[in-house]
Amino acid sequence: MPQIELTPAQRREQRAEAHHLNPVVHIGNDGLTPGVRKEVDAALNAHGLIKIRVFNDDRAARELMYQELAAELNAAPIQHIGKLLVLWRPMPDKERSVDEDRMPGPKDVKVLKYSKRGGQRPEIKTLRVLGNERLTSGGQIKRAKKRKPTSVKKRQSD
């Protein structure tokens, strides 16, 4: 599989995104074993953008690992700095099965309430929204209106 080619601007954006990430895969002295390749592939599927730490002092070997991983796993090489490698691959779409019997469950939603004074941090509230409720733009929870009973004529026609 060929590796993904990115423009310099796209690569710069990905480097900025990866700056705060911690390495999720560590490569030891054994190098690129099949287990390491499998873990890197799984991490790319789960996260899309990952950092890899290589515990090897040979820069040429690290560069070779970097290029091999990018080519084998169809990923874009983003950055190789020191013993850290950064790879990116678009995350695959998750397939979901449609279950007609499934009802909407509770969701935890974070609501930011900004201060009237500009210099203060916004207040963060976590609210639980149930299946029959909705969240308004003002951060309030509203319940769904109850349905009116159907008329006698409609009940007879069913």
C-alpha cells in the first residue's frame, strides 16, 4: 500500500494537533515485530493521529522504521523528531447496526456558561439529558410535550 501524501500545510496542521499527544506505542530493541505493527495499526484505527516512541539510538534505523510503517499501514508520515515518530491515517467509518427496538438513552452533555465580565473563565456544567428531554440554547433542559389522546373516530379507524 502506498503512503498518503500530504501538502506542507496539511502536515503542519497535523504536527500542531500531535504536539500535546503522548506516545501510544513504544518500540523496543527488537524493532518492528509483527506485534508492534499490529498495535500501530490498531492505534491508527482508534485515534487516527499517533505518536510512537522508539527506544533505539540508531537514527538511520529509526528513519527506516518510520518509512516502513508509513508505507505498510497506508499512513502519512507527519514528523520524525528525536526518538518520536508521528503518523496519521484517516479513521475508518464505524459501522453501526440499526436496532429498531432501541430507545434513546441518557446522554451527559457539557454546557459552558460564559461570564458577563469578559476576563473570567466560563462555568462548565455537566447535565444528564434523558431520552424524552432536549437541551435548549440557553442551557436548560426541557421535557418533550405529552401527546394528546387520539380522537374516538381515529381510534375506530385503526
